[in-house]
Amino acid sequence: MTPPKTSSVEHFISLLARLSRLVNHDGHASGLKPAQWDALRFLARANRFSRTPGGLTAYLGATKGTTSQTLMSLEKKGLVEKNPDPLDRRSVALKLTAAGEELAQSDALSSFGSLFEALSPPERQSLEVAMEQLLRAKLQQQGNRPFGICNSCRHFRKNSPDGKLSAGQPHFCSLLKEPLSDHDSHKICIEQEAA
Amino acid sequence: MTPPKTSSVEHFISLLARLSRLVNHDGHASGLKPAQWDALRFLARANRFSRTPGGLTAYLGATKGTTSQTLMSLEKKGLVEKNPDPLDRRSVALKLTAAGEELAQSDALSSFGSLFEALSPPERQSLEVAMEQLLRAKLQQQGNRPFGICNSCRHFRKNSPDGKLSAGQPHFCSLLKEPLSDHDSHKICIEQEAA
DNA sequence: TTATTGAGTATCGAGTCGATACTATTTGAT
DNA sequence: ATCAAATAGTATCGACTCGATACTCAATAA
């Protein structure tokens, strides 16, 4: 006797699909495409270990080829810079240009931000929690990396003596054996695993 | 002193963008594209007044040209049928074929349905409510029609004597002056306005 | 009867996206 | 030290999306 529940699931899927369509639609603003916005957003929030075509590919869940094209168009628009990685010459270090940083500030989805702020605080809270759970579950289901924040990682060592070697880099990543600035520790990392 | 709130909005936008991307990604299943799934989903749930290229265009928020192409590919795949409207020969009546109905049952987003069901009932409830509010607000902001359910419309007349003229069509739409079956009254309508 | 409006289609260009094939570099196993 | 994987990216193909513009008919209004 579950018809009402089933109908709720269908309703949820319908809502999710329509919301996604609207999000996608807004992504066609300011001369960029949704995938380009996603890339820009990632590059603005990812730490130095993750800002590579490969990192972006994993984040987007796309193929290398698609990501490569997206990056090419962002580079052509002068929003992204590519630099060779001196340690691994196969790899490319990505960086937003000043124009890229600026555009990332004026996110195409900011109208959703306003609507979110119009919700009551408890609604905001529970919506965020539920969306987080959904996202996590989906990523885990597909075997994708969570791309969480550096300082919530099990490899994060807060104020580690190893980090103090370089001034301004008080923390440390025990996986990559690299010192971390406070700034870095608030960013998205491809290697992040929940503590 | 609002930095924590601002960060929450950014976090919400990030969640929304990532979730949308995953939804979009799943839309590339079973040989269909996201826009084609959206169209299929709409045609499976829309009432007879709304199942036209124009109705679909308004629902998708796309341009007529894009919708036309999407419909052409669905027709080529044998999922949609086009029939001339005898009353208005400019117009086209859309109908899912048996194959289309069947495919619509196995929705590409059903994996999200399972994840939704894994949430606790209160979480499900509040998530659905919040998403509904967000969707409504966004559609209103853009001046889009809500595409709500027929029987929640201010033009819906339950068990109207006008409806009883035809057997099996007990209800009535006071806007279009048309009798409505119970089945119709549970479907999406392009003309729907909140009661 | 003739504008004008409306429903759809056709076509263009930039982009997406999965798939496949390719180059160059690094690494690992002898 | 060498040579076969494995890895990071790029190049290209085909089907599709999507906004924009131009177009064809049919319906309606003046």
C-alpha cells in the first residue's frame, strides 16, 4: 500500500529535473556556457593540487576530451591561464586570470542565492543538509571523489611542525607531504577524504 | 557582520551547481539526451491542452527552434507521434507512442529517487517543500508559467454539471470550457493558475 | 481583403559530451 | 638501463543543445 509514497518520489524527481533545467538555463549567461561556469567555479575554489585538467575532469565527471575543449574556450576568452608543471612535464597547472577571478565573483547562479536567502533560516539549514546528503550519496554511488574542503580531510595536519618550515604555511598534508597555507586549507581538494 | 551567511549562500550555490551537473549527467542515459528526457517526462505528465510544441517550449523555457529539433529526434526514435490539430491547422498534437510511454516509466533520474527514499521522512518532507518554494520563486521571478496540476487550478470545477455531459468526464475547466476526466485532472496544465 | 499575429520549421554557429585515437612523459619491472 | 605499461593531455568525430534569425502557413482582426 505505497501509492502515496511512490507519487512523492516521482514528484521529487520532477522537481529535481525542473530545478536542474532552470540552473542549466541560467548557466547560459554572460557569454559562458554551463560547463564553462562549472569549470570557472571549480578553479576559483580548488587548491593548487587540484587545479589541473585532470582534477577538473574528475570534478566535472566528464571525459578528458570534453574538459580539454572547455578549457580551450576559457583560455581563448582570456579567463584561464595554462602553465607547464616543472615537476611533471605531462601536467598543466591552471590558473584563473584577473578577468577569470572577476567573472567567477559574479556567478551566473547568484539569482538562486537570493531566492535561497529568502527562505527562513531553518528551511535554509535543512535544505542545505539534505542537498549535501543527496550529493554525497550520489557521488559515492558512482565511485566519484567527494572533492571536500582540505581542512576536513584525514590527511590534514593542523599547525604541523612540518608545515612551519615555510612562513605562512602552518599546516601540512600528510598524503602529498606538502605544507599548506591557511588559505589553501579552505579550498577544495581532489584528494580529500573525510576525517 | 554577515560573512558566515554569505559563505552559506556560496555553499548553497555550489551544491546546487554540482547537483544539477549530476542530474544532467544522468540524463545522458538510455540513448536519450537531457532535453529529450525533459520532453518525454513532460509529455507523459501533461494534459491534452498542453501536449503541443508550444506547450513544451514554454515548459522547457527554450526557444521554439530548439524544441522543434528535440521533438524531431524523439519522433525519429519512434517515441513521439505528431498529429495535426483539426481545429487549428497551425497546431500539432503530440502523443507518446507505446515505446515512449515505456521509456518514460524507466526515468533516467530514478537513481535519485532511490537516494531520496533513503532520507528520513521529515528530511524528505522538508526537502520537497524547500525545492518547491525555490522552483516557484524562480519561475515567478522570470515570469514563467508554473505548470501546476490541473485540479489545483482556479479554473478547475470539480464534479461540475457541465462536465457530466460526457460520461467519464465529471469535471470541467472554466477557462477552456472543456470537460475533464479524473485522469486529466491529475496532469500538468500549461494554463494552470493557483487556486 | 488584407495586414498582423501565432504555431511551427529550417538553418547557423558555438558549445557539449561520449568515444576513439593519438602524443608525450613518467614509472615500473625486468 | 631499457622497454613496456600507465598517465596527462590533445585532436577529432558525430549527435545533440541552445540562442538567434529567417522563414512558411494558418488564423484573426481591421
